[in-house]
Amino acid sequence: EAGGGWRLQSGWRERRRLDTNEPPKRLTATFFHTDVNPADLLAEHGEPFDLSYREVLERAARYPQSANFRLLRHYHVTKPLSVLLLVVLGVPFVLRRRARSNFAGLGMAILLCVAYLIVDMTARHLGATGYLSPVLAAWLPAILAGSFGVVLFDAVDS
């Protein structure tokens, strides 16, 4: 039992094989070697984006094949950055001095923030499912928003 694992008592074990229809077997006491600990199982039922950066780094090191933890590692850096990016995106609409009212500019800023959040959620989903590189999925919304924010700021009359 050295090396870590779980001792299961009075449990059921099911085998899922295509070539047989074997019923579940009754176990009296069995030890399963694994590196999965109770904290990992509890974290599975929680929201992975609620993990601290330290917890994400630990899990990314333990499960290097997991795209979700690689995504979370970068997402913890880009999430605080997104607050600044949303300000950079919204301020130019409020500062424009045109015939439109400030309420129209504020409405456009809110719509732009909603669009950013939709792009962010879509990129995260694509990164977590493997359709997009986890690094690209975490940084793409920030890069797009930052680029667009620079263009908007440049267009503001000074």
C-alpha cells in the first residue's frame, strides 16, 4: 500500500467491457493504487475557476495532460487584466464628443463589455474542450480587446 491509494470495503466494482456482460462483483476489501486524493474529488464537483492560483499550479503539475488546468493557469493571469481592458474598451465611447448623448455612448460601452464576455466564455470553452490551444484560449480575448481598445482610444478627439 506504499505510494498512495484507496482502500475500498464492501463496495461494488463494475467492469465495462464490450466482449462480456459480466455483472458487478461484490468486494470485501480492495486497495486501488492511485494519485487521486479526496481534495481532487471535491474540486471536481466545484467550479474549476474558483480554484486559487496555487491550487491550479499544483493540479497542472499533477495532471500535465489536462487542457483545463493549463487553461486555468493562464486564465488566472488574464482575468484581472480583463477589468482594465473593459475600461479601455468602454471609456472611448463615453468620451466622444459627437451629437450622440452620453447615454448612447454608455449603452455602446455596455454592449462592448457583453461582447467581450461572450468572446471570453467561448474561448474558454473551446480551450477546455481541446478545440483551441489552452494558452491561445486564455489570451485571445485579452489580445483582441487590447488591440480594439487601442484603436478606439486613438479615435477619441483630444
